[in-house]
Amino acid sequence: MKFDEMNVEQLEARQAELAGMPTDDTVTTEELEARANELEAIKAELENRAELAAKAEEERQEVAEGNDPVVKDFNERNEKPMEKNSVEYRNLWLKNLQGTMNEEEARNWATSTSSNNKATNAIPTLIADKFFEKMKKLAPMLSEITLLRVAGNIDFVAEGVRNPVSSTHVENSAMNPVHDTTVKVSLKGFEFMKVIQISRTALLMSVDAFEDWLVEMLAGDIARAIDNYIINDATNGIAALSFSTGTDQIVEATPGYDEIVDLIGLLPAAYDAEAKFLVNKKTLYGTIAKIKDSVGNPIFVPDTISGVGGRLMGYPVIVDDYVETSTGSIYLGKWTDVVGNLPEDIHVDRDESAGFTANAIMFRGISVFDSKPAKSDAIVRLVTTA
């Protein structure tokens, strides 16, 4: 038997067996010499294995103390560990989620993330940017409101009432200042989560295809949830404002040209320069686009270039699926006076246990967001039902 096919116990047993064999006159010189040579070879093999075992134990101890020689070697070969905005970090982050990293990639990934004090699931900058662009595309209001990217809960101070001077100034006379007011908007952080499932076989897709799938599935649905929150949340949404008919609201069962003009008249002129209509596509083309002025011209002119929105009575139109259709709501406002905060990039996790019986893997995307209108007088609306 070859030594490399024998374990230590077998080698020691063979060594004892050879040592216990007779050495009298019945044994030839050739046999004695062969035994001696085998004993010497076994001794050398055992000593070699003892050295290897001692070295392995030393390395295990180094790892336990945080001095992994493999990590040291990697850091020596890579003076600059991977940064979140690098292509290498993006590729390994995706492969880590897929579970397709080879041994070297897994070692590099673990080493670089720990050396940079990153969590192993910190989303790469390149992918975070794609998530954000996708969210803005699918949630139109994210591009219209004042969107902050500040960590934690925040208090945002917005301009309130601006008072004009009380009188003309008489030279050399004292003048009492007229104070303007400010409005404080307190924003917290609410979680918006999406869980999706994919078969293990589908994870064999390329890294680029996997990235596109993640962005499409996770960013898309999270963006829609946030968009709905901005408009319809019962506490902080635009629809939750206290609208008063005749002051900042028009109620008309069948709105026409006069009602649209009346709605425009309710919005203070100070907001006109940045004001835009906000309406559901169904309401826009089912009602508004059919309205004509006194000479028969449509009051809505669609944008034939982009195919989205257009102008209504000269004001830009934002088309959003989450504007309520049951009340036929039409909003007109300065939307930069709605303040939102997206404090961090989407957080993505993977779990295999939940899809065990289906041979599937679950992915969870989480985004933290909050928003609130800063000033109620900057938004007016028309509804068909009070």
C-alpha cells in the first residue's frame, strides 16, 4: 500500500507490525534490509505529517486571532481594496447574491468588504444609481418634490408666509421689521418592502441580466408604493390635506372649462411660475382632454414628442397612476413644496430557506422613505365628489 493512501493510524500500525517481526536466522538479510528501509520511510512520513498538522494548527490559530495569512496575502497583492463604486465590487456583489462566486472570488469578496468595514450586502454605487433612476422613472412624484438624501429622521424648515413691508420708508426714520414665517416639516423613516422569488435554475443567467432583473422587479414595485404614499397616504399624503370648497377646492359633478378656470384662480399667483397639474391618465383622457374653450379649442395639448403629459391651460401636466379616479381628482400645485427624504439606498437580501420546497430563492428589497407637504396653500384640487 502507498503511504499517501494510508492515514496516521494505519502507518503507526504498520510500523509496530514491522518492529515486532522476528529477526532470527530464519530471516534473510534481504528481508531485514527491506524491513529497515520501510521502517525508515514510515518514520519520515509520520514526521512530515506531524509538521503539516502543526502548521495547519498554527494557521487556524492565526485565523482565530484575526491574522489570516490568506487575508494578509490578498491585502499585500491589492493595495487598494474594492470600493463600492468599482466594477469589480459590483460584479462580486451580484455574484454573491446569485451564489455563483468561485473560491477565489469568495475570498476576495470577504477580504475586501471586511477591510473596508462594509456590510457584505452594501449595495454597489453603480447598481444603487440604476435603482434610483428606475424609481424616479416609475414614480413621477419623486422627480417633482424636494427630495432629500439625509440619514435618519430630519426636520426641514420651509418658507412660510412672506410679509410685505408695512409702509414706505421715510428717510432717517426708524423702521419696524416685518417678520416672515417658516414651516417645519418633520420626516421620519417608513419601510417600503418587496419580496420576490426566482427559481434556482434562473440564477444561471449572466451577471448583467441578473442586475436588470433585480432592478426591474425590486425598484419598480418599491417605487410604485412610494409614489402612492406621496399622493394618498392618510396622514402625510397630498390627498390628506384639509381641502375646503371655495377656498382651495372645486366640487363639480361634470367639470368643464369654467371649473378648470376657477381651479386655476384658487391657486395664489406666487406659485404660478412652478405650478403643474397632477392627474390620473384615465381622468385626463376620459374627461379633461375632451373639454374645449369658448371657441372650440381643446384646453389640453398633449406632448407629442415624449408621449407623456402635455399642457393644460398653459400649465405642465404630470400624469400619475396613483391619483384617485373615483373622485375624479385633479390637482394643481407647486410640488417642490412637498418634501421627501430617501435616507439610504435600497437594501437587498437573499434567503434560500423560504423557497426550499420549490427549489427557489427569495430576494427582499427594502427602502426607507417619508414625505409631507410643507404648505397647504400651494396645492388646490378639483373633485367630482365632495
